[in-house]
Amino acid sequence: MAPQPVVTGLSPKEGPPGTRVIIRGEFLGTRVQDLIGLKICGSDCLLSAEWKSPNKIIARTGPAKGKGDIIVSTLSGGVGTSTVQFRAYHETIGPLKESAVWIEESPSQNFAWGRRTLTQSGLTQEDPLGLSIEGNEQKIPEDLRDLFPDACGDLSQEHFSPSWFLLENHLATSFEDLKAGLAYLKRKVESQKEGQLSFLKSNAGSVIDQLDTLMNIRDKLQEDVKMHGTEPLNILEASIENSISESQKIFTDVLVRKEKADSTRSVLFALSRHKFLFCLPNSVDRRAKAGEYDIVVNDYSRAKNLFGKTEIPIFRKVLEEVDQRILSIRKQLHEKVVKMPQSVDQQKKLIKALTSLELQQSGTPIGDKLRNIDPAWDAIEARAKYLEATFRQTFEQHANKDAAGTPEKSKTRDPNQAPSRVNFCEELCDIAASQLPDLWRLGQLYFTGELRGPHDPKPGDFKKMILNAIEKFCVYLRLAILIAGDQRALRQSSGLSWSIGSASATHQFLPWIPQCLRYTRIAYATLIGLDLPSDALDIIQKLIDEVRLFCFSIIFKRSTDRCKKLGSQETWELGVEEYPGATILPAALEALLVETLDEVQSVCMQPETREGNLLEPQSDGQREVSQRLQEFLSTFSAVIEELAFQSHDEETPTHNVSQLLGFPNAQQLDSVASGGAAVTWEQRMLCCLANYAYCNKSFFPHIGDVFVRYGYPLPTLAIETSRYTVNQLFTNLLEEYVEHKGDPLVGTIEPSMYLGRFQWDHEMEIGQLRPYAHECVDNLVGVYSEIYSISPALLRPILESIVQTISEELARLMSCVQRFSFTGAIQAHVDIRLLRDALECYANETAKNYFMEALEAINPPLNGEQKRKADEILERVKRNMRLQLLCFSIKEP
């Protein structure tokens, strides 16, 4: 149920009965029929109510008095409430005062003061005290109805209150004036008691005028009796009948003359008509040859209307000859209707003439010879066949031209010259945009009845005709544009083929596919404006979506080919703050991707009028985007891998890194360190590792954000697949680098350990670190500095593997020693503990176990004195090697 009506505003807020009141509020009804009640000060005002809106009602007040509420009742909300009140009052109405309602005059108004002259006493009340009201404009501030609830100041009312009258009219009158007014009132009352004689005296002029009027009426009546007798109506009736008879005589005479004129005119017109009939056979031939078929139709229709039912032999013979000529003209017109090409307006003109002639000859033996011919439908079929023939002729012309071109010509062709396929797309779209609207327009004229004759329409056949024409149009475009797809099924179903040609020809055509898409969209926009069935437009929309997707694929493949050449642009410049060691190669990839997405967005991905969204979930477009991005990123990963291993193949570094056994590459590294040589293979390898790690960590997810910024769904599958590929390549490259650095380093430990026929079971001078341990630390410092200078983030994954290999080699060598001398055990203990403590930050659990195995392999185990001696030597060695050991304690950034 709706809320109760609420009256919140009123204009005006007081007035006499019949006052026009504007009521405002809320929920005052939903329509006129919803308003069922309106009371103002308790008086029913529904009959005068005029509902305007749910917030406004206009009505007139009833015969109420005093203050009261305005109550509105509706069907939907019930009886309402009011926040404002209306004050109703009565006032005397005179002839010079405006009033909204008719005021009934009571006897007390007419005879309040006895018999008086018929002046305006009842309408215009004078002041009974005979006092002037000038200077008495001052009004009492209180409402007099609150002071006198059951009285009023109107002299004509029964509940007249003198106090009210004096307060309302003589508030400022002095007491002396009021006493004089009372004396005047007493004299006036005494004068009205004189009776009937006084009344006649005062109204003697009016009585005499009335007597004169009655005497004039009597004299006029006596004159009429003398002149016309006692029965004047009989004389009037005779006069009317005489007038009718005289008018009938005049009309009969005029009618006779008119009949004679019509007969003469008919004879002259018949003579003229006969001349038209005899000249009609030659006239229709002459007009038909001149192409004036509308005149032929009009003349033939005129002759059929005039002489179609004649029984005169000569007229019938002439009409038969005319019918034969018209039949011949109909055959000529039908041949012209189906002859193409011609404009729709020309066909429309011919069809209308044929239909009119057919209707004129229907029902006659001659006309029935061409009864089954529907010229409008034949024109539609002829135009549809001509459209399909034009499509096929254009296709064969360009396909044969493309097949006739030799590979040599395709290689030397100007790149700015459009290939034959592009010219075909442009010409075919122009044909569709110009002829399909003509076919549709002709069909609409046929089905709306403008061109249809007595034959029944064929809407189903026409729809199939339109759909077939559009399907043919799309088939030809698919064969010409979608050269990368599998066209075997399409060729088998259509019986058409267009050879792909040489690879160079295909390569030259691919950049022109966006142009072909633009031609197709222009034709599609033209057809959308025709209000074609959705089935027909869906066929073209599907083709456009396929071409858009193919265009997207071609653009991304071209960008992927450009991505393969990014390796040649690598300058090994470190420019990524987020991941030190990464080069600006990822930035070049991002710039290429943004350029590609801009091109794709402007060419094919932005849908135009009535085109589908290629990026719908689980659609071919989304899968294509994911696949192309995955290929794009995989190509970039392969570029990094190629840069890494290509550099390796070019440099063939030496694996002999022992300073004790000789260092052939010292000169090369010195030159590199001094900045006099190019970037080494190790540095390039580290840059490639940093690029891989940067791509896996943040760059490839950033690529996904770039796609989202361009309105694509997040290509999660492509990103994750590419990250997995990059992670695998990172692992392979890391193993290659660790093998390159770690194997030579580990391989020098054993030869350096036993250099100079050293034996662990012989007593030796102790107090320093063995040369093999010194060399191992120095080599690791070199590896550390090389990695730290390029990409500190790679320290842990590389050094952990190398340290694990070193610890494993030490455990193996210590386990091979049969017996340690007293000093040999101390020396071995110092060497292994130093390496373990120095490399603790980069030792994983496996390496720590290997170090423990190496210490446990020292036989016999160290006693208390040996441990104390070993600790002293270890502390002294750490102090001496604090610079070498310091680098391993530097925290990674």
C-alpha cells in the first residue's frame, strides 16, 4: 500500500466560498482515478477537484466557515493528513465586487430595512450609521472569528454581531461620531415604517413606466389583427406553398436545358474518343520505342475503361489489335527488366509499367499467355545472378593474373605496389557495397507492395538469395586473405582455389592484410545501414573477426621475427636498477612489444560497429593472444641463450687456472681488468644469467601488466609458461658457468696439494696455510669479484655450487690419506677449517657435511694439544688473510 497523502502547502490560505485553492503535498494520488475524496474545512470539494500530479491538486472551497484541515483521500494511500489549515469566511457581494461563485440572495438581503425603492440597496450595502469609512483603514490585529466564534459582521446574516461590525469598520471612529451614527440609524428606521403608500410614492416613476409599456403592447396587437385578421398563420402557410411551386417551375426549366447541354457534350466527347481509339495501336508502338511506357500504360488503361465492355464490332476489333501490340510490348519490357547491368530506378520504372499492363490485360485470352510471369521477382533473381557472376568473374580475373606472375617478377615488384589479392579485396568490397544495397532495395520495394503485382511474394526465397550472396562474398574474401589457414575444406565446398604462390609473394602480401580488413569493414558498414537480417550480418561479422584475428597473428609474427634480431643490438650496457647485471635488452623487448600492441590496437583489436570482442573468455582470440605472446617471449629467451653460447663458442677460454702450475690467460685477464679489451665470455654469461633472472622475477609479469593496460585479459598461461622456460634456461646456463669456473678450480686442488712430492704422513713445518688452500681461496676471490662486479644477486646460486664441489673434493682427498703425521694432522685441520669458515656464507647443508667428513677423515684425531696448536695457527692465518676473507663476508645487496 502506498504512503498516506500529506498536505504541506496551500495557496491562498483563506477566502470565501468558491475560492480557487492550490493544494501541494506528497502522495496525493498516482492518477486521476486514484483521488476519491477531498475535504476543506469539513466541506466536500471532490467535484471541483482537478488532479495535476502526485504533488499538486487544484480545487474550489465549499460553503464552510472558520479554520479547518485539508484532507485528501486516495485509493492507494487511504485518508491523509494536513500540516496547514484554511480559513473560510463569508463576505457581502455587490455588483462592483468580483466573486468566484454565485451568491444566493436571501429575503433578509432584499427587505432588511422594509419597503424601499428598487435601487441597489440589496446589492450595495451602505454604512447603516451613515458614517464615512475613510480614515478607518486600521484593522484589529486579532482574528475576529477567534473573538466571536458564532457571530459575523454581515448585516444580512441572522447571527450578526454589532461588536464585530464596529471593530471591523469603525475601529478608529470616535465615540461622538458613533453617537451621531446611532441617531442617524434611529431616524432611518422610523422613516421605513411609513408603509405601502410611502413605497408607491418613492417608486412612482417605475410604476408609470410599466403602465406605458403595457399600453404599447396592446396597441401593437390590435394593429396586427386589423392587418392580418385573426388567423395570420394560414396566410403565412399559403405564401410558403406558393414559393415552393414557383421554385419548382424554375428548377425544371433549368434541368431541361442542362440535359440538352449534356447530350450535346456527350456526342462531341464520343467523337473525340473514337478518334483516340483508332489511333491507339500506332500510338502505343511509337511511345514504346521512345521509352515512354507511362504514357502507353495511361493510354491503354483509358481505352480499356472506355471500350472494354463495348459490343460494337469495329471497336472490339481495334481493341484486339491493341491487345496484341501491348502483349508484344510486355515481352520487350520483360527482356529489358532482366537485362543487366542497370540501375534500380530503371528496373523500378520498367516493372511498374509491366505490372500495370498485366493488370489491364488480366482476364483476357491474350493476357493469360504471360500470366505466370512475375516481373519484379524476375528482376530480383536477375540482379542476384548478376551479382554472383560479377563476384566470380572478378575472382577468376585476379586469381589468373596472380597465377600468371613469375617468381622473378614477384621478387622485383615494388613494395609500395599493392599485390593482386589486395586489389581483388578492394574491388570485391566495392562491388558488394554498391550492388548488394541495390538488390536489398529492390526486394524491399517488392515486399512492401510497391512493385508486386497479383502474384504472391516469396520472402523465404529472397532471404536465401541474400544469404547466399553474402556467403559467396565471404568465401571469396577468405580464399584471398586467409592464406595461412587450412583452405582445403573451403576449396572443396566452393570449388574455387587461389594458389598461394611463392614464399616471396606471400611475404609481400602479409603487410597488406590490415588494408584488406579496412576494405571489408567499409563494405560491412554499408550493409549495416541497410537493416539486413541478423543472420546475414553475422556471416560478415564472423569473417571480419577471423581476419582481425589473422591480422593480429601476422603483426605478432612480424614482431617475433624482429625480436630474433634483438641479439645483434645487444651492447651489454647495464641499465636495470631493479636487478643489477641485467642489460637494456629487456627494455628493447618491451619497446618492441608496446609498438606491436599499439599497431594491433589501431588496426584490428578495437571492435567497430557490430563487431565481436576477440578477447572473450575461452575464445579463439584469447588463445591466439596467449600463444603469440608465448612465442614472442620464448623467442626472446632463445635470443639470450644464443648470445650466451655464441660468445662461448667464439672465445674458447682456457680451463687451467692454477697459479702454481702456470696461468696462460693472465695477460688476457689483465687487459680486460684494465679496460683495454672487450667484454669477456664470463661477463656476457653473467649478463645473460642476470637477464634470465630479471625476466623470471619481474620483467615477464610486467609484460602481463602491459597487456592488461591495453585492455587484454591477463595472459597468465603465457607468462607462467615463459617463466618456466626462462627458469630452465637459467638452470642450464648456470650449470654451464659453474662447470666452466668450478671444474678447473677443483681440478687444481689435488695437484697443488701434492706439489713437490708432499706427503701428509711426514713431519712438516707448520704455522702457515698450505699453498693449495691459499690458491683455492684466491681463485674463489677472483670468481667472487667477477660475479660481484656484474650481478651481486648471482653470488649465492653460483658460489654455492662451486663451494659444494670444493668441499666434496676435499672430503675425497682427505679420505684417501692413510695416515697423518702429528704436524700433518694439524696442518690439514687448519686448511680445511679455514676454507669452511671462509665459505660459510655460501655453504649449503651438503657442503657443510662434506667439510665435516673431511675433518673426520683426519686420522688419528687431534688431541687437546694439537687442537690448541691448530686454533692458534688458524687465528694467525685469518689475521694475515683478513682482506681475502673479508670479501666473503660482504652481505649481498
